[in-house]
Amino acid sequence: MAQNPYVHLGWNPVPGEAGEVEKLRTQLTKSATALQTAYQKIDKLLGESSFWEGDAAVGFREALDGDLPKYMKDAHKSLSLAAGHLGSWHGGLTSRKELAKKYDAEAADHKGDLKAANSQHESAKQNPDLKLKDQTFTEGPELEAAQARLNAATTRLNEAVTAVNNAQGALDDVLRKARELESTHESDARDLARKLKDSTKDLAPEEPGWLSKALSWIGDNLTNILSVLAAVAGLLALLCTGPFGIAMLLAAGALSLATMGSRLADPKVRASLADGFTKGEFDSDFWANSIGLAGDALGAVPGVGAATRGLNGAIQSTRFANEAVSAGQFLGRFADDTVTAAGRLMPSMTDAGPIGNLIVRGVGGGEGLTKGLALASPIAGVGTAGFGLAADQIDALKPGGDTATGIDGGRAGIFDGPGAIAPIQATLRAVLR
């Protein structure tokens, strides 16, 4: 928190950094000037291009003409207005800070006067001559002397009280002025905010830019995008070996979990599942969502299994360590053990699974057919995931959704489900031993 520069007032009635305001005003001015220069150059080029013929000239004019020059001109106007408002604010802020500094100095003087007046008041109250009023004196010089001393003590006490009241009144007055200054400062700040907002009114394009549109599209299609990425990562884990293959296996697990979370976060998905289990509405949405969640879970098995074994290994190493293990050392062991576990799972990824192996033996196939069947499911997964993403963009593809669901269901029942048994068993043996 910034230190209050007005310690005698007790608070900062004019918050704000004049130097930072000036820097921002300068930046806005430079930006406005740059936009104006760019606009003028484009306008000049468009004028000169009238002497330029051919396809290149047409393309040039189409690229620069239209809304671009207007937006640049409007942006220049907007930034210029904002810079002007900030300039006025800077001037007002500077003068108000000087006034606050003056009030702070006055408050310091009045506080000093009040302290001295209170000291004099305390001293005047302790004057023993004030007790003479409770004593009895005979007529004559003795009485007159006592009365004179009492009058003098009373006068000093009254003067001390007046001094205290005057000093307190002066301090209260300067504090009141500081509060009025604070109110003015806040009012001017609200006025500046309104003017800055108005400076962009009707000047900037209202339609969202490409980045906003892209982020919106990603948000609307996040589940399908994550599903495609998980499927691609799973396929690459099969096709690649070494560190990259291990990285893809772990990435596929993480992306599958993210897909599941995104799918379950959708109220429509939860409602479809609830209607199926509670009302018996086993429609195409129910099966698509159910099989999708099952596929997400099965896709996460190898990666989750490796991470579980890595965590178990790190915990066991920590338990039997001779000395305390830091968080960094624990995470390092967890990462090493996870990579090691993922590497041990890699050979099983190229297997066709129990049912796939039965098919290979039944038709008398060899190693080539086994590898082909092992790749069949992830390749189909990439295809159905990509189809799901495309179908959400193209209405003509939507009728094919049931077919994609059927393919995913077959993959889960024939390949992915039975194939997940071995990694699950290996993980349980490693954790429970």
C-alpha cells in the first residue's frame, strides 16, 4: 500500500499519480499521431492508385479500402479525445495535490498550536491560586491580594480555554476543507471516467474481432476440441517411441480427463444422462453422451495409471528416505517415476487387446494383423472425434452422429475396454504390493 503523503491530515484526499497520468496521456497522443499518419498515407496511396491498373491494383485497393481507413480515422479521434481529457485531469490533479499539500502544512501548524494550547490549559488548571475561591479572608489587604491572585489565575485559565478552542476550530476548519477537496476530486474522477467512455462512443467497431470470435468458438466447442486432441495424442503414443511417445501417452490421459470434465460440465449432458437413468429415455443423445464419457475414461486409463504409479513410488521413496524430502524433491521423484511407469506401459499399447488377439488367432493372422488391429481403434477415434467437431459446424453431417456413436461403442467394447484391463491390473499390483 502506498504511504500517505499527507500525514498531518491523516488521509490522502487526492489519490492518483500525476506522473503516471502524464505518461499515459503522452502514449495516447503518440498512438493517435501514428494512426493519423497511417490513415493519411493510406488515403494518399488510394488516391495515387487510380493511375495504377490491373489485377494487382484492384487487389491493392480492395485490401486498403472499405472500413479500415474509417476505423483508423475514428480511432485517432477517440485517442485524441481521451488524451485531451487526461491532460485536463492531469492539470486538475496537480493543482489539487498542491492544495492538499498546503492543507497538510496548515494542519501541522494547527496541531502544534493545539498541543501548545492544551499544555497551557493543563498548566493553568494546576495553578494553586484557583483554590483561593474556596478560602475565607478578612476584609482588607489580605482579601484584596487573594482576589487579585484568583482573578489572574482565572483569566489565564480562560485564555487557555479560548486558545484550545481556537486551535481546535482552526484544525477542524482545515480538515473540513480537505474533505471538500476530496469530494471535488472524486466528482472530477467520475466525470473523467464518463468522458473517457464517451470518447469511444460510436467510434470503434462494435463487432468482435477475430480473437474474440476465435475464443468464443473454442468455448462453444471445447469438449469436441479436447476429444480430438486426446484422440490424436493417443494415436501418436502408439506410432512414436521414446520420450515423445511417453509424453503423448501422458498427454492423452490428461486430455481425456479434461474432455470428461468438460463433458460433465455441460448441463445438457447431465440432463440427458439423468433422463436416461431415471425416466428410461435412452435416446441418441443419451447413448452419445454415455459412450463419450466411457471413451474418455478408457482413454485416460494409461496416463492415470502411470501417474498413480508415479505418485505411489514418490510416496514410498519419501517414507523410507533417511532425511526430510523437500516439495521440489518429491515432485521430481513423482515425475521420474511417472515417466518410468509410462515407459513400461508403452509395449502393451501396441497390443490388440484380449478380444483383438482372439480375432488374430481365429483368422490365423500374424504380428502385422495384431499391430493393425491395435491401430484400428485410435485411428477410428481420431475419425469420430473429428467428425463430431465438424458435425457441430455443418448441419448436413448431423445425421451421421448415430453412426459415429456406434463406432465409438464398438471400439470401447471390442478394443479399449478389454485393453484397459491389463494397465489397471498392473497399476493395482504396483500400488497394493
